[in-house]
Amino acid sequence: MNEVRVQAGDFDLGREIARLREGDARVGAVVSFVGTVRDLNDGAAVAELELEHYPGMTEKALEDIAAQARARWPLYGTLVIHRIGPMKPLDQIVLVACTAAHRGDAFAACEFIMDYLKTEAPFWKKEQTPEGARWVDARVSDDAARARWARP
């Protein structure tokens, strides 16, 4: 299974992982990452995080990123779910999961997808803080994480 979803509603981690590996006896490793809303960012309390996206373009970018991972590692499945809209601290934002025969491939691919997602997928984040709303800027550390995957 290879799937990308952008949705407002929450997801059930256990159910999604079960779907990803369902009926595939080749799977020896399942690696997943779940990103959640923090209550503090850059020294300010965060009451709400709102994610906006560019419909159609966002899904295409996520599909391309997952396809790049499948081209680099021998994966059996990839799943990317990214939420949009308003979310509160502790809410789940994103799920990236990969299945493979071996853990090394699944770990690397999951990390690769997440690193590229943070820099290449068209999402915009706005935080509600005690000082008012603010847009979240891209981080240099995200660019550095992505750069380590560059091929010579």
C-alpha cells in the first residue's frame, strides 16, 4: 500500500499501521513517525496551530516525496497523512510510516520522507499565542536535515 492523505480530521495510529501492513507477510519492519502540536514554540505559549495548504499541489508534493523514498529503498509500503485546519496542543499533525523487509530501510525512508516533507510540501503554519497570531517561518535546521540526503 502506498497512500497520501491530507485531511482535517484526526487519524487512529494503530488502525493506520494495521492497514499499512495488512496481509503482507514480507514485512519485517514497520517504522512510523507522528508529529504533534506543542504547547510552546520559540519561547511563546501556543494555544492553537492552524495549517493551511495548496489543495492538489500539496498532495502531489507528498506523493512525489514518497515515490523518491520508494526509489531509494526497497519498501513495501508508505503512508503519509497530514492534517490541515486548526489544532490544539497534543493533537496529532502528521503520520509518516514505512514498511520494509528490514528496519534500516524503513527507518531511513521514514526519516527521509519527514525531512523532505518539512521543506518541500506546501504547508503554511499559523500559531495563536498570547501576543496574537504569527506565521511560523521555515527553520534552517529543516533545510540542513534535508541536505544530508542529497546525492553526490
